[in-house]
Amino acid sequence: MPMPQKIPQLLPSEIDAYRKIRRDLHAHPELGFEEHRTAEVVCAELRRLSIEHRTGVGGTGVVGMIQGRGTASGRAIGLRADMDALPMDECTRLDYASRHAGRMHACGHDGHVAMLLAAAAYLQRTRAFDGVVYLIFQPAEEGLNGGLEMVRDGLFERFPMQEVYALHNWPALALGSVSVPVGPAMAASDRITIRIKGKGGHGGLAPQRALDPILMAGHVIVAAHSIVSRNLDPLEAGVLSLCGIAGGSLAGFNVIPDEVVLTGTARSLQPEVRSIIETRLRATVEHVVQGLGGTATLEYEPNVPATVNTEAQALLARRAAADVVGEDNVVRRPLPSLGGEDFSFMLQQRPGAYIHLGTGDPDHRHGLHNSNFDFNDAALPIGAAVLSRIAELGLPLHNNA
């Protein structure tokens, strides 16, 4: 794909080196807060590049620091990449497929690390910016909120930055395209556990003597799945899905159990939508189950807040993307995703933007969290260039600097 000539240029040797690092990380995936080898790979490369860095930030996180040629601004921005893999088996049969059962880079975080390292190589070589760029290698994005742990560990106090940016590969977008929403980019993600208690009994001999929690669960499922359609403004985004049910025994074909447990997720882009979903779900569960003679408890666990891009930083990221892929390849009406992302905790502390980098092509059709997924290496220099260009635009180097 042709690109404008003013973009940050990676050397061919750099692209090849970081492709090899990416595939090495893919073969050795590590779960959240266990990214010891991954962190050491990062640190080894930062040492090779003579980039100062700190380890153990928020657990296994690493933060590198590059000083630009200019120092007058006194400003700094952060560029973040997540490092962890998912607890699932890989089915790709690639030469560099995971060597560890039950662990796989099915979300492309291996590519994110390689892109940020490639950007670091370019920025360290050119230093064409005024201020400091912090390289944030974050642990435990996949459900364990490593971003929050880095914030709690003093990320923004120890490494004072005014803005923070992150980039995620996005197979649903064509390779070479970039999307940067203004406002919500990813959804708030909440976890739901509903425990329904009744009274067990014989399902054939005397069902009338039982208080059937499976029946109650069925009514809760139907009623809960009407909450979004009948309580939210149709123009607002919200999702409530009950995805798991456990109760009784497949062997006990005539045994009504005492308890059924439902699990699920809720997604929203606006705080008021999040509140409506929780409030209506609590009322629905309580009254439906009570009306059928049982009792119920709802554990509604807020996981991550919505990932909200601030306008100025989102527009800067779009400018950077346009410099790399051309204006026609920047999505004109970018839409948010209802996936969750713990980069939201960083954006609650500092303005910034979350970027979707297109990676889809005929050879990379599998979506994220799929056992056949593999990061598209053709996107590596594009993502690295976008990150580098954000640093140059965000910390402009004046001629007299």
C-alpha cells in the first residue's frame, strides 16, 4: 500500500527485526501479571537501543523514556502497548504457534509490543520532538485490569505525562485503514452473576411440591433480554447478555435442583445507560423470582469504564494516521466498539486517544479471541509509524529547538 513520504520511516532491517520479535512473543505467550519473559524481551531491546527504562510498574509492566532533541516544552506524552495473552489453545499450526497449551496471543498483543518497540527504535534514532516520550508496556489487559494497577502504582506521578495514546489491531477494518472516534471508543464492561434459589424435588412424581429455579431462570432470561429494547433510547448503545447457566445435572433427568446460577455481561458507552441497565436488571431479577416463589441475588460487578477519547487528542491521532495511510484511509465516520478495554483507566487520568488499526486482508480474516487468529505483520510498520507520528505531532520540534 503506497504511503505519503512525510511519515516516519522505519529501516527495512528494523521492520524485519521487529517481525522476528513479534513471532517470538507469539510462540511464548504469557497470561496477565505473568509476563516475565515478555518484559525481559522488551527490556533487552530497550537496553540495545540505549533507552532508559523502569521495570515492575503495576506488576510486570515496563516504562521506557526517550528524550527528544528539544527540551523547551517541558511536556511529555505516553504511548501504550499491552503485553498479555489469552487462556486458550491455538489452532493455527503456524511455525511460530504457541508452544504452551492453554495460552495464546489471540488478540494481537504480541503485535502491539512489536509496534511500540519499532516506534521506539525510530524515535530514539531521530528524536525529532520536543519533550519526553514514555513507552508504556502494560501487563494484564485481558480482564485483570493491569492498566488500573499501573495507575495505582503511580504511573502518572512517576512518569509525568500530559497525554496518553494506545493502538489496537482491528481485523474488522481493512489493512491500511485507521479509525479514531471522538468520545467513546470502547464500552464499559460489567460482569453479572445471578443466583436463583428455590426448592428441589422430583420433576415427574411431584413437581408441584418444588419451587423450580430452572423455571425461574427461564423467566429471568426472557425478561432480562427485554431490558435494552424497552428501557433504553434506541439511539443509545447498550448490551445485556446472559451467557452462562448452571443448575441441576444432566444425569438427573427428573431432579429439580435447589439453585441455578446465571452469568453474563453488560456493555454501555454512557454512564446513564450503565445505570439504567443495572437498576432495571436488579428489579427484574428480584420481582420475577419472588413472583415465582424463590429468592435471588444479583452480583453486578463494574469491570472497566468506557474508553473515552478526548476531542483534541483524537483529532491529533487522526492527523497522524492521515500522514501515514493518507486521508482517504482514515475512517470518516468512526464508530465505537462495545468491547471493553482497561486503557480506560489511563484515560480517566489523562486526555488521550484509543486508535483502531485496520489489519484485515484475505489472509487475516479471523477475528480477535479466535483460536485461528494471527496478527497481520503487514500492519507492523503502519502501526509503528502512526505511534511515532503521534509523538512528533504531539511534541512538535521547532526549528530553533
